[in-house]
Amino acid sequence: PQLSDVDISSLRAMRFDAMAAVGVLDGKATGIQAAFLGEIVGGVNKVFLTDIVPIKKIPQRAWMDAIERADSEVMIGASTSTQEEKERAYLVGLDSERSLEELARLADTAGAVVVGTMLQKKTRPDSATYVGSGKAQELALDCQAKEADIVIFDDELSGVQTRNLEDVLRGVKVLDRTTLILDIFAQRAQSREGRLQVELAQMAYQLPRLMGHGVSMSRLGGGIGTRGPGETRLEMDRRRIRRRMSDLRHEIKELEEQRSLRRSRREKNRVPVVALVGYTNAGKSTLLNKLSDANVLAEDKLFATLDPVVRTVKLPNGGEFLLVDTVGFISKLPHALVDAFRSTLEEALLADILLIVSDGASDEMIHQHDVVLEVLASLGASDKPMIDVINKVDLIESLPQWPGAIPISAKNGEGLDQLLDQIKKQILGVQRKLRVNIPYAQGSVLAMLHSSGAVLNEEYGDTGMMVEVLADDELYGRLGAKLGKDALIWLE
């Protein structure tokens, strides 16, 4: 005669007058325990639980009074509670505690509160229910006990798995890791292109998972004028999604062409481009803000930056480069997302230098760095010049042993001078100092050099200007064609 957590959660969820458990032995009742709803605290009704009493000694009047008090408490709560509550999420995974912890951070970013977790060690997911039928039933009871609204699985679910889990977890929403990440992207996309890319990724993910739901999805969509078998509702949905995906790809292509035009102008001006890449929440946006005095959103949330941001950064002792902030990477990054955001990620592909920012305060720094390298390899950018940066050193006691990596704190500016020196050395790897003698009559050449940000120093003489610039072989050839090779002298 003892009420379980599932009983208590049912009492709250269903707003019963009372919930009671009766113990039975040899066909006879041995005792009874009851529970009643109480006042609302933090958006949830407290529960008053009685002692176990013999059947012959049930306090009838006291229990009826408790029901009446519960009625008044529930009515008061229903009329005054207007605050929107967060969804209560239960997390399920087969991988590791580390992966579940990251899933919990994703759930928090999406606006949910985690009320429970289940980690089952399996070599591969069950084809029907991901965790197996017995474990799914156990999950259903635990979700009911913890009053979960949503269950999030740490891998992609097939359409069959999703449908089977929804049948077992009745009344609880079923999501997977990919759907959760897509939801976060949908919340955070600010630009038109970002929103289009998220919608395309969502549809690309949903299309193969569209499944019939009983008779309603198999009814004919035809009628008078549409003889023959007609078209099922499911086929109509698929056709609409494919048409919408085609429209989205066309719009994204137009925006991609606009970005390509801006990129070609930058290439024409020969301004070096440095791209910030790294695991999500490694501090890339904070570093961008510190180096360029930008005002980009930087917060302790996953995927705070979705749209690429480009800012100009001045180098010490002259020169400048463009710094590009890109979307953060993550383990199990959805393929649909990579495909949809490929045009955005091309900013990293076409950069001259990649700045790989790692979170030095994370115990998973090495693993996260490996994930970044895997994503870069999948994009075809693994052969780019790279500089490893360990961020957040202000939060750790001892620096990790990582030869060649530059320790910094993007928050307080520690190590940024060393970082800029290294970037300058990388840029100078393809550029050298060149002295150019420009006649006053060809002042447009000087204007062109200034617009490219290549000018280091200039002096004015009787017949013309002596200008020191950073130049590569291409710029040397262009200047030689305009001024003649005699006007050019390599200084180093």
C-alpha cells in the first residue's frame, strides 16, 4: 500500500481528486495510502501524502476535506498561473556521459530544462526503438514519474524508430539530436540566408522520414476530374516539400552569388583573409570582438553565431587583414546542416589562414579539436595554413602541453599580441616588403595600394612618391605592368 513516483506524477498531471494505493495479501486488503494536491509552488502543485493506514481506520471526513482543499488550490493555480514554463526534457543516449552532457547543453540552449537522463551501453541502436522494447517501457515509466514533456535521443532516429517510440511514450514528444540542433539554428538565424539555410536543412531531414499515419495519409487526394488511382496525401506532402526545397536552393544560390561578388572584390584588393573556426562555444566571437572592436553577440550558449561576420583587423607595424567568424562545429554535426550551410562554410574554405580556436577550460579540448579537423576535412579545407589557439587560459591553472599552440584569453586580452605576430608571420610567408617609385602623374596607383591595405610607409620626393608595401608575386606583376620593373625593388 505505497504510492509510487508514477502515481504521484499522474495525480499532478490528471488533477485527480485523490490517488490511493491499496495493499492486498491473500485476497484481503492490508492497508491504504492516499495523496492529495496542495498549493502551487514554482508552477507545480505540492502533494500531501498520508501515512499508510488500516482499511478499517480510513479517516473519511479528513480525506474528503483534503479533496475540497485540493479543489480550491487547483482552481486558484489555474486562474493565476500565466508564466510560460520551460519544456521538461528527458535525455537518452548510447554513447557516453560526455555526449549526454553536451546534449544537456544543447537542450538548455533550446530553452528546455533537463529532468532526467538514461545512458544505455549498446554497440548499436535497436532498429525498432533505439534502446530496445524493455528499456523503452522503463523509459515511459520514468518519464511519467518525472513529468517529462519531451524525450531527446542523442543520435538521429529513423522514421520507424520515432513512430514506435511515440507509441510507447504516449503523450510525450520524441526528438533526436539532429532535430534539436536544427531547432536551435532556427531560433538563432538572423539573416535571410541563415533562415533559408535552416529551413532547407529541416526539410532535407524531414523528407525521408515522412511516414503514413493510418488511413488519413493514404486517402486519395483526387476527386471529380482526377480519375484513376490519384495521389496519396503522403505523396502530396513529399511533392510539396521537394518543390519548396527547390525554391530554397534557388534563393540561396542567388545570395551565394552576391557573397561571391563581395569575395571577388576582396580578392581583387588582395586583403588577406583569416577565418575563425572551432568547436561551438570555444570563444570565437569574443575573440573577434576583442581584435576588431566589433559588437557581435557573444554568450555562453551553443551556436551563438550562425551568420558569417567579417571585420577588419589592423596588424602591429602596419598592414591589415579580414577576420571572418564562422558557425561553430559540434560532434555528430547533422549532414543536412553541413549541406545547407555549405555556402556559409565556404568562408573558411577560401580563407588564407584558418585560426582554430579551442576551449582550454574544457576537459574535452583534444576531442573537440579532432571534431573540428574532421569537419574541415569533409569540407576540403584540411590543407589550409592553420594556427592553433588555446582560449580561456584565464580559467585554467596550468597550460596544456600543445607544441605550437598560442595560449590566449579573448576575454581579458592575454596573448593577443603574440597571436597577431604569428598571423603577420603567416601572411608575410606569401608577402614581402616592396619599395615602389610612383610618379605623381600616376597617383591612382597609390590610391589602389591604399585601398588594398598594403601600404606600410610613404615618402614624397621631387618627382614622385617612394612607397613601401606588402606584396606578393601577383601584385608585383600588376605594379610592374603599370610602372615598369625598374620602379620596383624587393626589400626583403
